[in-house]
Amino acid sequence: MITEIVKLSEATESAERYGTAFTLSPEDDAKIKSCAEIIKRGGLVVFPTETVYGLGGDATSPTAASKIYEAKGRPSDNPLIIHVSCPEEAEKYAYTTELYYRLAEAFMPGPLTVILDAKDSVPSKTRGGLSTVAVRCPTDAVARRLIELSGVPIAAPSANLSGSPSPTRAKHVIDDMLGRVDAIIDGGECEFGLESTIVKINSDDTLTLLRPGKITPTELEKIAPVTVADAVVDKLKEGEVAISPGMKYRHYAPSSPVVLLDGNLDKCLNYIEKTGQNNQAFICYTDEAEAILKRLPSLTLYPIGAREDLFTQAHLLFSILREADTKNHSCIYAHLPKREGIGLALYNRLIRAAAHTIINL
Ligand code: TXA
Ligand code: MG
């Protein structure tokens, strides 16, 4: 398959396109329109969102859903999020509730996905055979315009090959998806860099957090009581059924082993030094880099941002994991993040990358 790369103008790329006030240039709008035609014809288009790039197809078409699973190499029991251009559009595809609208009022458009009971208008294939459906209204103007012009909701998982980190730049998408999709919209770097927060609305009007993201449990608590699903921070137990199918698959895993270190810098460096292996790497805080290099000059460093700057860390994590993956490191070390605020999202992605290998120092 020939993949068309659709480059948007620098103005759109660098502009604050994450808000309802942003207007696309007529040229960019025309490009998005031709991509919407591909979606309407049942084809696949990768598009940027404020979280990560999505691999999109018509959510109302079982054939398009099958093509998405195939392009991504994803098991078809792992359901797709349907992306809508405004919160009310969910009405046609899901049984919305008063709590859904309170969440929408607070966080949509934005990086929040809500699990609702599905209507028959969403094919079973799109929802991986579940009776529920995941709904998300992105804030990225390019994503919303693509949905609007397609005239259908867009089913989109992250646009990576199954098992590799989600793509946050067009280059990542090209590496994984060239020849597997009809078009890739290059919209520059995704703003946040980790996938959306996912919550399930329970019948008693409480929320279960299935995947942490930019919207934190503390923010959600202002709307309704929240329980964090065990699998967000722990391994699924033997035989346990995942409440979100995605929880049971290994994720974000580079081919080198990733090990999380829980202890101060001095203890981390002692540990790394003691292992004595060649070609090791450390995803460190930017403010530590100089001191580390003085002590362990042969260690490859991937500075991820200042210790307290969780936004930069979220923005860079997947990009760093991808880069480190090309270097054949014998081991990639990283600090174990705190589980607070956005730290919970970093923690959740890193324990998966590390297949839950945590060393308490
Ligand atoms: O930020 C995001 O959410 C990105 C962008 C493209 O919007 N999308 C994304 O999709 O991360 P994906 O498919 O890579 O992750 C969605 C997760 C999967 O783990 C899936 O199992 C879960 O959501 N999911 C989807 N539908 C579900 C449902 N009905 N019930 C429970 N979990 C569901
Ligand atoms: Mg994904």
C-alpha cells in the first residue's frame, strides 16, 4: 500500500491548535478534507491528537475496524476508542448519563476517554466484542476537523505497531506505519505525549480509573468518587480478568530490558556500577546528568526533564523509549516515578515498559 504523507503548515504545527478558538488555514483544511474522503471510503488515516497519534478509520464500519487491527498487529479482542467531534455526538453510539455530561462539561474536548454502554450503531468488531464502548472527544483542532469532515466517529488506537511505544511525532508513525495505512497527517509533536485518561462510569455513578493520563484522579474526584483499578499500578493476578482488555497485553516495551530503580541517585548509581555491564543506559532527570557523567562516564544518558517537571517527562517518555530501543542497550534504567498527579501516568507506562521489574534500593 502506498502511504501518502500529508504535511501540515508550520503555522498549524506550532500554533496553539488545542482549543476551540483555533482556525485552520484553507490549505490545511483542504488537506484534512482529502483525508476525510479516505475515511469515508473505508481507508485508514493516521492523525495527530493532543495525547499521541491515532490510527483512524470509520468507527461504524466493521471492515475498517478489521483493517485497523491488521495494520497495528493488534488482537481483535482489544477494543478501539471512538473519537467524536463534540460530546453530544456520543448520543448516537452510546447510552450517555448525567455523569457523562458532567465529565464532558469539565474535561471535553480533552484527553479523557469515557466507557459507556454501547448502542448497536457501533459494530461489535469496533468494541472488541464488548457491550461497552470507549468515547473520546479530542481537543486537537486537526483531529476534530477530520472527524467533522468524515461525518462519522473515528475509531483510533494509538498509531504504533502493537507492543511498541505510542507515537508522539510523525517520524515514529512513519517508522511503524509506512505501507500499512493510506495517509499519515504530519502535525508535528503531540502536546502531552501520553495517552488519554480512561474512566468507566459505574451503575452507582462512581468512576473506575482504567488508565491514568493528563487528567488526574484528583481532578476527576471533583466530579465523582474515583477508584483506581488495581491493574493501573499492579500486575494482573494469575487468571484475573482485565476490566480493560488493554491491561492484559504487554505494552510500550523496548527490546532491551527496562529496570526501574526506587532509591536516591547515589544508590541508583551504586547499583548500576555494581552490575558492571557494558552499554547500559539511564533515563535520568536533567538536573542529575552532569553528576552522573562524572561518576559513570560510559553510561548513556537520556535526560527526561527536571525531577519536578512531570509535563516534560510525559512529553518525552515515549520518544526516549523509541530512541533507546535503536541502541541495543544491555539494560535501560529509569527512576520509579511517584504515583501522584501526572506521576501516576508515568508510573503506569514505565512499569509496563519494565514488565514490572522494580529494584528497591
Ligand atoms: O489518547 C488516546 O486515548 C489515544 C488517542 C489516539 O486518542 N488512543 C489510544 O487508544 O490510546 P488505544 O487503543 O491504544 O488504547 C485504548 C485502550 C486500550 O487499552 C483498550 O483496551 C481500552 O482503551 N478500551 C477500549 N474500549 C474499551 C472498553 N469498552 N472497555 C474497557 N477498555 C476499553
Ligand atoms: Mg495503544
